[in-house]
Amino acid sequence: MTCTTGRAWVYGDHLDTDEICPAEILLSTSDPAELARHAMAPIDPEFSTKVQPGDILVAGRNAGCGSSREQAPLALKSAGIAVVIAESFARVFYRNCITIGLPALRCPGIRAKVTNGDTLQVDVQTGRIRHLASGDALQAEALEEPALSIVLDGGLINHLLRKRGSPAAAAHGR
Amino acid sequence: MGGMTATEKILAQASGRSKVVPGEIITADIDAAMLIHVMSDITFPAFEQIATRVWDPSSVVCVVEHCIPAHNVWAAETQRRQREFAKKHGLVLYDVGRSGICHQVMMEKGHALPGTVVVGTDSDSCTYGALGSFATGIGATEMAAVLAEGQLWFRVPPSVQVILRGPLSPGVVGKDAILHVIGQLGLDGALYEGVEFSGSAVEAMSLDSRMTLTNMVEMLGAKNGIIEPDEKTISYLQERTDRPLDIVRSDSDAHWERIIEFDVSKLDPQIAAPHSPTNVMSVREAAGTRIHQAFIGGCTNGRMEDLRTAAEIFRGRKVHPDARLIVIPASQQIYAQAMDEGILRVLLKAGGTICTPSCGPCVGIDKGVLASGEVCISSTNKNYRGRMGHPDSLIYLGSAGTVAASAVNGQITDPREFLQGGA
């Protein structure tokens, strides 16, 4: 099961980690639920109350620039975001998404095709994206190994546990 | 088959290959890892899920530093966990009073060596490339994997050469040059790429200024920044380590994705206006902007060169009555040296306040937080909205000299107004 359908939350270029997860939250709690409550607050105060599980975050160029805080993708994932799609990613944010098992897909041209609130269907494994209202198809760059395995295993820690043959990881299932 | 850049050579060596090419995914052996306390709650529990012993305790450095001494219970708890983990596993630990900003400690204590792969749980870990290492920031959970396995996956970055033709004119430093480069190239000007700096301006630069160049490549989206070691680098390192130095140089026939040249010989002092490090202009263009707080410090510019320039400007001058000056030496070692050189006395008598070596106002948490409507001129590297406190505060980035001169006048000021014959 690598397909997901959800509403798009669309943001611009250079979405930074201070906007996704403000430093004052980062440095006062590590609780995922608390991080989720403050996700995107500096630029979109309604995000945390209106986001639904399975929603999709769409951003422009250099998504997640700023600091290397893993709490940024964690805040999004805890808030319910199932996939992040961007024109391009800042590298540590991209790595952190993969590490926590939040699929991050690079899809040049996505911003022009998607408006805030549109429903998208995304196949994480192949990178195929369908815009449900128009029926348009877009192709994101498919995740390469080991990123794909890490995401499908539910994150780096589960991936390593699976590699090491742990029963705890097997329960997670692909 | 063409040659390789220094970044490619280091990654090839670390992955046991004779050659790597950009785009290729490799698993590299890690030579040194740096952990900050802010990530304790993520890194340590993740590690404990996958392993019981650290791959090489002598290669793992824990620096207690972001907010020290602890200002609240959260900071105290994360620092306690860091200390306990370091002691349990026999890791290298620099605690309060013996630390400083993590990146400065890594370099001045000889943990970041040329030709090696160094990772840290902070985005500015790329600073160590000034000494010729491949250095980059990683996530907190990735660090747990490094602690367990001593390895991590990387995509070999395309290499970009940035040539800075100089030398810089008096009163203009590495900070001005890198702000200019960032202003020209943009926040994704080198996305996922490895940036190597070269050229006569870089050769003439102090190591302190070179560290500012590599520190700020992250603002270009780069994976790492690197500078070929020279005599200055080697003598700096020989004072800090007995280990053999593996000087890695780019081949003359290496493939560069782009070669970008800047003539910085006539560059004026530069400033990045709110709310982006790319919003760059000359200090003169922003001159006269009223400031409330001036901050000299951070991993970008809290080193001796910066403090010496500040002292030169403040000798016989005072902080403007409507402004406040915060100075934070980047490490305990620099703090002590600034004391020995009489710099702290000059800055204190001028009306400045000096805080414990740490990130300070740059993390907007425990020191020098800005109120709404306040304007800060800062020697640090990030001026995103709300970075230092209230979302309606404003941050200008400049060299330590520009910050000091602005503190004297209470408004943004070209440092050359106060510098005799150059910085």
C-alpha cells in the first residue's frame, strides 16, 4: 500500500524550518503532539487545527531550508501530513523526512498545477501524482535506494531494525 | 577518466572506492561525529532502540553549548541526558565552562581534520570544511545510526568552484565576501552541491574569515563547503592534533558543475537585510537604519579576528545610549584569549555586555531575545523572520566590524568610518 489521497496545503519557495517549526517550540518540548500543534504557525495559524490525517504538503523551491532540526518534518508528520511534494528540497530537511518515514518527492512543475485545497492521489513508490479534479497526471522523481526502503520501512530506525532482523521491525510491515 | 574534486576524493576514500561520481549514492565511514544537547531527546532514544554500544567512542564529541548555562528545565534535562550518555559510553564531552559553540570547539580542539568525513546534528557543521574536511549537517535520528554503525549514506554532490579574486580591501572581511556571494546566487544557489572556495582573496584570508565562508554555504543550500588547506591551515592544525594530516586537493582535471568567479577586490562592506540572507546590499545602502541591539558572536563571527576588530572600533568610543551591545566569544578558549589581549575590557568599558560562549541571540531562546518592532544588527548567519524572538522583529546580518560601528552610532554604519588603515 503505497498510494495515498489527501488535500493539498500549498506554500511558496524557500519554506523554512522556522516557519514549519518555530525554534521556541523546538527548544521547549520534544513531544510530537505539541510540535504538531505549532506546525506552520508563523505563516499559517489555521494549519494545525484544519489539517486532516493524509493531507499533502506542496511547496516550491528549496523546501525546508534553514536549520537541520528533525522536529520540522516531525511536526508535519504528527499533524497528519502523509507526503511532502516540492519543486526542490533543502538537503537536511529532505534527509530528515526520509529518516522519520515521511515520503518527500521532488516534482518540478508541481506548484503551477496545484491550488490550496485540491485533492491529490500520490503513489509514493513510483512518484505518480494524480490531480483528482482535473485528472491531470504528474510524475515526481521516484525515491532512490536506500531512501525508498527507509520510507517503506517506516523510517531509518525501523529500517535498521529490519536489517538487523529484529521482530519489532517485522511487526511494522511493508 | 577525469580527475576528482577534493569533496569527491574524500567521499571515495571514505567509501572504499577508487572513484565516485556526482549523483552516486555511497555509504561513507564517518571519522568524527558532533552532537548537540538540543537533539538529546531524539538521538539517544533512537540509538537505544538499535544498539547498545557506540561504534567508536573517541570519535564522538558531545558539546554542551546551545543554551548554557541552562536557562530552563528543558535545557537542563537535555544537557543532563547528554552528559549521562557521554559518560556511559565514554564519549568526548565538553561541558559548561570548557565548551563553546560546538563548531568552534570541533575545530579548535582538533576533531575536524582535513581529508576526513565529519558530521554534526547542526546545519552549520559545514564550517569545518575551512580546514579541508568533508563536513555536513545531519538529522538527529541519522546521528543515532552513525553512533551505532559509524557509517551513513550520502549522495555524492556535484562540485561547484567559487573563485574569489582579491585581495579584499581594508575593512572588508570574509563575511562581506560570502554575503555578496549569497546575494548573487540565492538561497538555492548551490542546492545539494559541494562548494569549493579558491582564489587570491581566499588565500589572503585569515582562517577565521575562511571559517565564515564555509559556515555560510548552507545558506546557498549546499551540502558542504571546502577550502584547500595551506600553510596557515597546517600550522593551525599542528597546534591542535598529533594525528597525521591527510591533505586532499582537487585534481587539475576535476569536473566542476560550474565555476563562478567574483572580483571582490573593490567590494564594500555588505549587509543582509530582513528576512533573508540573500537580501544583500552594501552597508552604505542601509546606513542610517536605527538599531536597538547589536550582537557580535555566533559560529559565523565570534572569533578573535571579529573581537579584535570590535575592540579597535570601541577603543575610546561608547555604545550609543539608545542601543545595546551583546558580545559572545565563540568558545571558552577565545574568551580567555580576548581577556588576555585586553579586548573584553575595552568592550565592557564601552558599555557592552559579555555572555557565556554559546549560540546566544542567534537561536532566539535564552539570551538577547528581541521584542516586537526591535531591530538587531548581528554577526550571525540567519535572519529569517522570528529567528531571534518576536516575529515582528528585524535582523540585519553583517561583519563584526559593521555590527560594532553600528552599535557606536545606534544606526547601521560602515565600519570603515572608525577603522584606521583597515581592519
